Amino acid sequence: MLKSHKIHEEFRANGRVTIFKGDCLELLAQIPDEAVQLIVTSPPYNIGKEYERKLNLEDYLAQQEMVIQECVRTLSDRGSICWQVGNFVQNGSIIPLDTVLYPIFRDLGLKLRNRIIWRFEHGLHCSRRFSGRYETINWYTKTDDYVFNLDPVRVPQKYPGKKYFKGPKAGQYSGNPLGKNPSDVWQIPNVKNNHVEKTPHPCQFPVELVERLVLSMTDKDGWVLDPYLGTGTSIIAAIRHGRRGMGAEIFSKYIELSRKRIQQEMAGTLRTRPMNKPIYDPAINGNGLTTSPWGNGRPSAQMTMLDASRSNESS
């Protein structure tokens, strides 16, 4: 159980949690220069979800630029911005939003440190192009002297028993005892119907995704800001690890949902998927749906490909 914190409705420099009801630009206007250590968000993709009004691409980018400019103002010199986006689809053609947003960040003087690929397994099934199963997190910093803590987010090594075979370290273990760098390709389940964190929100961050960013890019008591708060996931990840969190949301139903989830987190009752939990494998876990109805007693083409894929991953 975490220490219970008052949930403020406006920014408080000495507070721990703020949920602002209204436009994110109004919240940003309350925040002093260089006060925030991490800004992490998934803005609207301009694809017509219930919480956005679809704009032409130029107007969408202009709107984003206003928000990004204010985010950069509030970001500390050692801080980071993580802007998580997917694709804008126009007349069947995709436009990767991270690529068209990049010039905005660049022209504001930020440096792109990583283009992180978030890979997942569930989503829309396409018939006229390959189904999209990844989105991007572009990580920007304001200066070259930025916070980056690798050890808290290391993941298990593939060969922890591997040793140097020559040179002055011959015979010593070659890996880090805490694990390896998680790389810039992250396979983390997205929040769909069977996910333990699923809420009515149509586009929800998994907590473990934000936890990795919070742990690696902030220090204790640092402020984490999410301009498009949604279900409160960024604040949950922040307070779970001793940081402070704030965000803005325009819809009352998501304000109440965020408040409820954050209160559950502070009470120790919020159910989330643990960081670094192995990805569920239906075949290994005996799920009957992995048996092909077209097999006629013989291995199906799908299962043959799946077995080959497992063999390649284990080699």
C-alpha cells in the first residue's frame, strides 16, 4: 500500500498528484519553466475517436505544435519527452505520425535519443495491407546532460552464463548481473479485452510501458506530466515509484476513471500486469483454441509456421 496523497485539481508545486479537468494548455500554463522531469503521453492520433475531432493533417500538426512548445518550456534541462504515436490513415494510405511530428521537436532544439518500437499482438485485422502491430515512442531530451537510469529497467539475459573466452577477462561472466539493456524494441501486451487493466477507454496505455520510462528517465520525487491523461496510467506509474504525477483530461468520465484508478493504486488494490512478466503463450498454456479446425489430424499450416517461429526464437 502506498502513502495516500491528496489529488489536486490544479498544479501545486508542493503536491504529489494533480488531475486537471480541461484543455492541457490550461494546465501547462500553470506549470513554471523547467519544472517537469518527464513528459510522457499518447496524444490523439486524429483518426476520429470519441475524444477527438478529426482535423486535416496540417491543422492537427499545428495543434500539436502548440502543446509541444509548452511542454518544452516546462521541461527541465535534464528532462525527457516521450511522445507515443501510431499512424494517421488517409484514404487508405498511412502517415507515421512520429515522422511528421519530428520536425516540430527538432526545431524546438530537442534531440531524438531513441525511436522505440512498441510491439504488440492484438489490433485491427487488415485485408488490403499488413495488419499494424507496433507503434513508436520517440524519446527526446533538451540537453546532452539528461537523466538515464538503465539498471532499474534491465531485462533477463538470453545467456546469463556466457563467459569471455579470450583476453584479460577470459573465464569471467560477460554479462551484467542485473540483466541486459532492453533495447529499443519492446514487446509489451497492449490493453485489449482480456487484459487485466482494461477499462472502457478505447486507447489505453499499459502501466508497465510507462513504468519503464519513469524508472529510467526520472529521479525520486520528480514530476511526471501527461498532457492527455486518459485513464491516469502515467500518474499511476509515477506514484508507484515515488515520483509525482499530473495530467489533463477533458472528459468527465475519464477524469472519474483516472481518480478511481489512482486511488486504487494508493490503496494497493489496483490490478496491473507486472513489469517483465513473460508474454502469454496459448499453446504452452494448453489453450484449446490453438487446435486448428482445419487440421484433419495433421499439423495445420498455421501451426507449422508457429512451431518454426518458436524454434528460431529458441536457437
